[in-house]
Amino acid sequence: MSFSEEELQEIKGNPTLKATTPIPKELRDCINSYNCTFTQKIRRNLAKRPLWEVERIDDSSEQIDYGISKYHDFGWVKLTMHSLLREYECGSLNSPKKELWYNIHI
């Protein structure tokens, strides 16, 4: 199946979309904190409570919200690293798996 001339003109006329967006420095640093040689170091990093995860009270004694719109990716990274670490340590990553297995376990 090929594109019609009209479809090709439409594709050519649209501005190119960026395939990726830059990763914010704070998120990149979070990801890189798990770039360790030993699993013990990864576990230590997982045990740390970063500022975005700690419930804080401001000067007016009001709770500052977690801010899921800002910190969702940080939580996802931490949860994914924890899941991968558990699977690695128990040896389940030593054999081939189907994509569905990864979707369920990681």
C-alpha cells in the first residue's frame, strides 16, 4: 500500500514533529543515580527518600502536595528500578521472556 499524491502533499506540508523531547536535568540525575556497578548500591539509592517523595510542611503549616504532574516520572523510575532489581536478584531475567511478561512484572 502506498500513499496517494494528496496524502504525500499533506505529509510534506506538515512541520516535522520532534520525535523526542529533552529529559529534564533533575529527572536525568534521578535515572543516573541507579547507574551502579553493584546491586547493593542500587538498593541504597532506592532506600533514600528524595525531596520530591518527602511530605513537607511549609511555613504556614500547610501540607505541600506531592505534585503528580511534576513528579510522576520520578516515581515511575524508582518503581521500575525496584522491580528490575528484584527480578535480577532472583535470576528471572536469565531466560527469554515474552513482552507480556515484562509488562506484568516490570
